[in-house]
Amino acid sequence: MRSHNRIEVMHGVNLDQLGRRDLGHYGGLTFDRLEQTIQGFATELGLQVRFFQTNAEHEFVEHLHRIEGLADGIVLNPGAWTHYAWAIHDALEIAALPAVEVHLSDVQQREEWRRRSVVADLCVATVSGRGPEGYRDALTRLREELDP
């Protein structure tokens, strides 16, 4: 029996700019450090992760279109696309994999426009405002979803 442990971690717009973004929301965390941290969490949980990041919405959509057979679950942080990118919603629906939405900052305590997620209804959970630890939460939730 094949283990269901392949997780695609998808970072959207501006996540590659961590370390340059608002320190009040993101601290001094860099993108490279974030991915190293996520890799450590995955190893602890017996999960295999692959990373994808883009600042082009169509590339995020295309990646979701091509994910079949490559992953068993998705952790996604679409960045600002979370709040309006219905094309990402539809592509996530097509991918038809268990997914957890993650945000480093607490989007519910930020600007009004950030409080809406167009992908939340397709996700088994949303984690917001826990910084890098939110990715551990997301991976743990997917582990539970994939191996009940």
C-alpha cells in the first residue's frame, strides 16, 4: 500500500520577498529560511514536500492544473491572490486534492479586503497568524487527512 505523503507547498505573489516586507507582519523571516523550516517540519512528520513559488497568477493556475499524480495534498499560501483570484479557486477545485490554506500574518486582523478568501471553501482547514508554525499546523492537518 502506497503511503500518501507527497505534499506540494505552493507560495504565491510576493512571498519570495519575505525579509523585505513589513516587519510588523512578517518579522525578519526570509523566504529561504521559511522553506528550510517547512522542510524540517515535513521531515518530522514523515512527509515529502516539493516547493513552488511564482509571482504570476497564470503560472500558479497552470501548476495546479499539472499537479495530478505528483502530490497527495497541497499547502497553499496564494498571498494577495487569496482575496480575489477566482481562477486559482477553480484550478484548486480541478486539482481535487486535500488542501490547507496558510497565511503567515493574521489576515483577519489586517485590512478589510484581506479578510475574504476565495479558496477557503475548497480547503480542509485555514491557518492564519501563526507565522512559520502555521505551516507545521497545515502539514499536521494534511497528515491526518491523508492517513486517518
